[in-house]
Amino acid sequence: MKLFNVKNLIRLLVLMVVYGIIQYLFINKAINPFYMMTLVLVCIYIILAVSQNIITGFTGQLALGHAGFMAIGAYMSALVVVRMQGSLVAGIIFGALMAAAAGMLIGLPTLRLRGDYLAIATLGLGEIVRIFFLNMDYLGGATGFSVPKTIDWTWAFWLMALSVFLMSSFINSSHGRACISVRENEIAAEAMGINTTKYKVMAFTMGAFFAGLAGAIYANYMYLIHPGTFSFLKSFEILAMVVLGGLGSITGSVVGAGVLTIISAGLADYPEFRMVIIALVMIILMVYRPNGLLGNKELKLDFLRIKKKG
Amino acid sequence: MGSVSDLIIQQIINGISLGSIYALIALGYTMVYGIIQLINFAHGDIMMVGAYIGWFCTTTLMLSFIPALIIAMFFTALLGMLIERIAYKPLRHATRLAVLITAIGVSFFLEYGGILILTPQTRTFPEVFPQTVYEFGNITFKYGDVVIILTTVILMAILTLVVKYSRVGKAMRAVSFDKEAASLMGINVDNTISATFAIGSSLAAAAGVLIGVYFNTINPLMGIMPGLKAFVAAVLGGIGIIPGAMVGGLVMGLVESFVSGIGFSTWRDAAAFFILIIVLIVKPTGLLGKNIREKV
């Protein structure tokens, strides 16, 4: 696959236009800081949703520990930036790598488990991570850990674009197809000579890496990180975005993350309503459209292309 | 050295009380899993609803413990059947992922619906029991401990009899063994599944009322942690196996009270999940489970 083909250049152009418009509006004070924060959160949740989709939608493994990896990314980047006076880039990379390492360590034993057991084991691990940071007084403990705000919208946007590009390249590669075959039928995939454990761990590690990256962006944007943020609830919200958009659709996750984050921001004053609505949407979707709104289809920019004759 | 052994015995008593509650909740998980292979994530929240019904009965209706317990069990059984009909039955043939996500959805719906209707405020259970404390040397035995253990033993005995000897119980065992063959034998599978949800939910309600009277406070999110831990207990004992849930629950209760007892109470939730992961890695079928090979 060539990096600079026409398709990718068009994508880059679209991204630049989107970025340019939002930046222009922000400079001209058409977007107030609350909306700007929502937009940054949208970027963070897009990374989280797409990385969860790699694990759940493409590889078919229901893991519920995404908030835990996000927490590792957030706290480890904060450790580098605040406690070791490291640079922001070093913090982000370290956070993401630590999350990936944790993902691999956790994935190796647990991914041998089937469906429900994996869900509950990863849920348990996510909670263990949260309780660990809750008891780490060196990193703030129960009161939270304050981190200077060093990330702005530009960083968040382009890191998001890069992450989504890398993850979609992974899915479109032969490794990605191997992951999809694991989802479709694990026994058949194994019979065809695919090392299913290897690909499950690969997808899981990759998902953890980007969850850690998202956590690192979150930590360096939000001033304060708190173990309570990274509870099971967060994992569930991320899963809801993936399910809403479509299991196995990257553009679906992007849309799902955008829609749910904006709805959440709109209902910020009524948190109970927000969760009731999310829960109802999940139940109704699962009963009527078990593969999410887009299923495994992708939104395409095909309408921009000039149709060939004949 | 007397004080150390007293301390240990005291923790064992606390552990058994707590473990009995976990065992009651774990039974519901294990029965539902045994029959439709679903982790009913909403089970802990059904327990919460039971606790609120019990609270309503003892405060507003001024009922005593046993009528409150029975009313809570009855209405929660209805709720369990309703949830099964609305949310899980349409998905009987869907992927397990879809059903599991629905179960999580139901769980959040009950929690936050509860917050909407009942407000997030913590409610205090009235004192339905005398605050009698039995002392043997340095070991104290609360009246509540006795009630919890007695109620659990009675309910478990009834459950065992029902599952072993009644028509419903036999149908439940048949359906969990082989759904299709059971329906060919004239067993109404849907009704049997409903009955399983009803029994499991009413046991959860009993646990909810017991938690309410033992710890005195209830809130809409009280179901999450006991629910997860009871699930761990069910997996620990071997999911789908009724005696396994009882054993698993007691083990969980004992571990938790010992971890708190040696001064690591902030880590006790982590200990529960740690046990879960060890069990899943070492013997995923649980303490009392048998290995079943997956067939193509």
C-alpha cells in the first residue's frame, strides 16, 4: 500500500479543511471554550472507540477493560511530565507504551478465555487498575493528580487523525484480515493456519496502546485526573459508542463517538438522564440492529469521485 | 495468643455472613447462566430493587422483616421475568456479544433509572432487629449475623428441594442440559426460562433486603459491587453449578473479611477480582466444574 495515493491525499485534504474551519472559528471566538473542550473530548473518544472496535468489532473479543488502559496511559504520562519533568511527547509515548505493555501482559493469559469469561476478566482487571491508582499516594491517590494543561486542540486533532489512520491501515493489512477471520469463526481460522492467540493478543495490545494514548491526551488536557474517572462506567461508554456506530466499522466508531460525546456534553447538567438514554439506546439497538447502525459498512467519500464513463 | 485466634474467629463469622449474601446473589447468576449461557449483568441491580422494595415495606408500610422479605422476593421475581421477556427473549438466537451488551444496558438502565426515580440519596433502613449482641469471650455475634445465616440456609434448602424434586426444577435441569431435546419432551422452554429468572431474582431480592438490614444503608448503585463479586463467586465455584455458587460465595466472603481484617480494606475489591483472574487462568471451569471440550 502506498502512503501517498490519491485516496489518502483526499483524506488529508478533508482533515485539513475540517481543522482549518474549526481553528478559524475558534480564533474568531465563534466557538467558546466549553465547545472547544467538547471537541477535544470528541477526538479523545474517537481514539478510544476505534481502538475498542479493533478488539471487539474486528477481532470479536468482548473486552471491558478499556478504561483501565486509558488510566494507565493517563497516569504514566502524568508521571513522566509532572514527576520526572519530561517532555509532553515523551509522556504521551511512555503512557501509550506502558498501556500496550499492560495490554500484552494481560492479554496473553486472558485471551485464551472465551467470550463471557474474557469480558469479566478484563472488567476485573480494569477495576484492579483503578483501585491500584486509588491507593497510589505518589500519584495523587483518591484526591486525584493535577497535571498542567499542555495539550491543545491542534495536538488532539492531529493525534486523533494519525491514530485512526494507523488503526485503519492495520485493519486493511493482512494482519487485520486475520483478526477478522478470528471474529468470523475462530475454529475455522485456526484450521486455516492462523495463530488465533497471536492475532488476538496483537489486536488487544494495539487497542491498549491507543487507549493509553487517548488517556495521555486526556491527562495533559484536563488539568486533573482522578481514579474515579476510569471506572467500569467509562469502559461501558466507550463500548456504547462502538456499538452505536457499528461493530466492525471504523467510520461508524468515529460517528458514534462524536454523537455520544456531543449528546453527553448537551446533557452535562443531567447525568442520570444521560446514562438512562445511553442504556436504552443500547438495549433497543441490540434488539433491533445487533450490529449497530452502520453494521460493518464504512462511510465513504465516494460521492466526491467523478464517475467514469461506461 | 488468645486475642489473635479470637480475631480470626471473628473474621470467620463476618466472612460467613457476607459470604451468605454473596452466595444468594451468585445462585441467580449461576442458574441463569446454566440455562441460557448469559451473564445477567443486571442481576446485582435486581438485588438493589429488592432492597428498595424491602425498605419501602419496612418504612412506609411498617411491616416486619419476614413479610417485607416475602413481598420483596415476589415483586422482584416479577421484575426478573419482565426483564427476560422484554430484553433477553428477542435475542435468544442472536450472538452472545449482543445479549451480553443488552444485559449491560439493562444493568445501567436499572441503576440510573433508580437514581432518577429514587434520587441518588442514601436511605437508611430502620432497625428491624433488636441490637442484641451475643458475646462468647471476645467474639461477638450480632443478631443480624444469625438472621442472615439462618435465612440463607433456609432459602438454599428450599431451592435445593425445588430444583431436585419439583416439576419446574426438573424442567429447569432438562432445559439446561439440552434445550431442544427438552422441548421435544413437551417442556415449555420459554416458561422454564422465565421461572429460572423468577427464582434467581427472588433470591437476589432476599440478598438485597439482608444487605439493607445488615449494613443499614441502601442506594441505587449498591448493586454494582456485590453483583460483580457474586459473579466472581459463581465463577469461582463453577458457573452453572448450584452448590458451586454456595461454596464460591462463602469463599469470597471469607477472603474479603480477612483482607479487611489484616488492614487492607481499600484493596478488598481488588482482591476479589484478583481471585477471579487466577481462577480463570488456572481452572476456568471453577472449583467444582468439569472440563468440557469445545466441539466444532
